[in-house]
Amino acid sequence: MSQSFADDVRASLAQSGMSASSSAGMGLVSNARTIDGYAREADVVEKYFMMPDQGGNCIIRTAEGAPAGLLDEAEMPATVVAADFAMSLDEREKRCGLDYLGGALDAIR
């Protein structure tokens, strides 16, 4: 993704994954060049002329039927961020997400 659109794209997303500040509490350091989040607008990809790129620095997720107001927040809740990490192909991210979710479940019990 072109860096000229980076701030606008970030503003169009509810931050998650490596873009979320809660990633630090999961043992991961956020990366300023990485953009990861849930789209607030259905047309964000077209609006910023984005194309699929497996090696790109931007992950745009969708959440159809998300609870009212959830996507209005700057960031997704830490448990959602952890769930996104748990589904990552990167083993370190996956382990950090699973560990966080396991701890959250233990705290509930």
C-alpha cells in the first residue's frame, strides 16, 4: 500500500493485530508500517486503490454483524486482537494470541 494513503486507511479501520496498542501486552511490539484492522466502510479497498498483495503491509478485515458501536472505537478489544493473532500464520503471533486467550479464559473461571 502506498504510504501516502497510510493515515487515511488507518482512520478507516478499527485497529487490530500489530496495529493495536494492546499487542504490547501480548508480548508483541507493534510495527508502525503495518496496518491491520476492521473496515468501518465497505469500500475502503476501492477508495484507496488497494490490490491484494500477500507480502503487503496492510490487512483489512471485515466483521459483518458486529455489535453496534464496536467498529466505532479506535481499536478492537484486546480479546479480538488476541483472536486475530491466534489465527495468524506467524507462529510467534499465533502463540501470543493463544496464550492471551488462555489467560483470559482462566481469569473467567
